[in-house]
Amino acid sequence: MSPARAAADAFRTLHGRQPEGVWAAPGRVNLIGEHTDYNDGYVLPFALPHRLAAAVSPRQDAALTLATLGSDGRIQQAGPLTLADLRPGRPDGWAAYPAGVAWVLREHGIGGGADVVIAGDVPTGAGLSSSAAIECAVALALRGVAGYDEPDEPRRAEIARWAQRAENEFVGVPTGVLDQTASLCCVAGHVLFLDVRTGEREQVPFDTASTGLRVLVIDTRVKHAHSESGYAERRRGTERAADLLGVPALRDVTPAGLAAALEALPDELRPLVRHVVTENARVLDVVGHLRAGRIAEIGPLLDASHRSMRDDYRISAPELDLAVDTAREAGALGARMTGGGFGGSAIALVRESDQRAVEQAVTTAFARQGLRRPRLFAAVPSAGAGREQLA
């Protein structure tokens, strides 16, 4: 059953009527460009076929009810919540993500009570941006039932900033805007080349199937407890480094100026800066290869990205390193962790003919280490968020 149908059915079960509409937003994979977004840099994500859907109907009062359908078929509920009483930290937990979106939208004149039921198949805790998918689906849904048309691309980029603000200020997670922009602005068959500073976006063709290649996602199904604190610590470190260097953001440090910049910084900040500067350069190199149709040649850049995140940014984990190393040994052209780090998922660029062998090798390696069986699937660049049509 599709996430949209599941959300609509759960809505009907809970409220005894059909929702006015259903909107859905995808998770994302970041091909390359990790931890560069909050440094005003470059990123290169694409949307997954996995989606989170929000079934919504307006209410006559100024209340918000929230519900989510779990993978076990159980419905969790929150509310009714009075819109005027929404505050950062209230509510918390899973309900903070949709409530935070409602909180931000009210500041932009998009208010009114609503019943919201969420369902989907984006793996949670996998570094595939399930939280951003919730935020973007709910943002479009609340706009939709308030009478707004489906947004054009410039408006989608604005809504992504609203969703980011909900996560930063209401939920309290200091993410960049990569995830929300990918969920709202990606198109099928392409990666989104985003210049975070300027907002300039380019849809770069990424048709792996035509070249006999696949992007294999390896969800390690682990998340280490220091993920959020480690993310925040590294963000503070890069901001401090930019301040010490006298630049608005590390985006302004070029590869040619990297050596001098490192000399000017204390030892503990140098690896962070080296990762951001070299990662931005790798994004540009990958985009150049893709524009030229040389997809297979990006493998070494994926490998270099992982080494940088493992050794300089120090956000990898033993399970991610095992997935990456095993995939490479089994024939992957390149592999790297993706997402915030400390667990979650890795990706591997593999030939279609080698996919089964890589999957088997990774599964066997995890079993030998006594680890939980990883979830593996080939990721197809898919469409961004929008209203769903129910048959």
C-alpha cells in the first residue's frame, strides 16, 4: 500500500471521514557534499522513492490534532493542541516536527486548525531525512487546505527554509537546509546541484540505469547516541573557524588558500576545515563528471569523501566503515557514508552486474561481526514533494 493510501485510510479510521487531501514528500540520499550546507557550500542530493504522506482536513477551531501510523499498524496521537500555545519544546518527541511546521506557517499568515495523519515508508534513523520528509509533507498539506495552490520552484525553496526553521528553532536540531530543499525541489532522474549560499539550483541528469550502474543504499540500522551532540559540536567548530579566519563561512576558503588557512587555526579545528574545503571541491568535480555523462568516474571521489568524513570530520562509525570497506572489496566503484553520521546509511556506486555480490558481501560481513542485518536497496532518483492523487 502506498504511503498516501495508508495515511488516507488511517485518517478515515481515526476521524470517520475522508481527508480533504494528501500530500507526500520523499526522503533523500546525498550523493556527495556532507556537512557543507551549514557552511554555505555545495551539495548534491537526490530524492528517494520512499515517501512520508500527510492526510489533512481543516478544522473550524484553532486546534491541531496529530497522528502517525507506525510500521506495526498502531496509531499514535497528539493533541488537540491549541495553535496559539505552540512553543519550542511543546510538544516534543515525534509531534514536534509537524507542530513546528504549523508554528512557523502561522508566522507567515498560514494558520487555522487542522487534523493531520502521517504515514510513510522512509526508514527512520537511517540518515535518509525522514524528519525533513515529515516537515515538507505537512508544510504543503497545511498550505493546501488553507487554499494555496501547489508552489512553484522558487516558492518551494522558501518553504524549505520554513521547514528548516521548524527543525532548528522548534525541535532544536541545528541542521542545514540540504534535506528540506532536496525533499521539495528534486525531480526524477536527476541530482540537485545546490549552491546553499546563493540558492542557485541546477537539475543535473543522473540516469544510472542507462549506464548499467546502481546507487546501492546500505542502511546499517544503527544510530549512536552522540549523533545529535556530535553534529552540533562540529557545526560550532566550523563556525568558530570561519570567525577566526575572518570569513563569512568556510565556503570562502578555497583549495588554493587551504594551507594558509590551516596554519592560522588551532590544531583541533584544522581537520574540520580541511573536510569542508575539500568536500566542496569534490562536489564540483562530481558535477563536472555528471554533466559530461561520466558517471562511473565519480567512484574515487566518493571514496575520498568517506575518508575525509572518517578521518577529518570524525563522524563515521564502525558499522559505516564496515559497509563502505566491504562494498569496495566486493567490486563497488566507490562508496561513502551519507547523512549526518554516527550511524545511519552508506551508499555504494555499483555495476548492475555486481549488485547482488556486493549486497551478499555486506550482509555476510555484518553477520560475521554479530551485527543486525543491514537494509539494502537500489536508490532511484525520484520526484520531490507534492499532492497525491488517490485512485
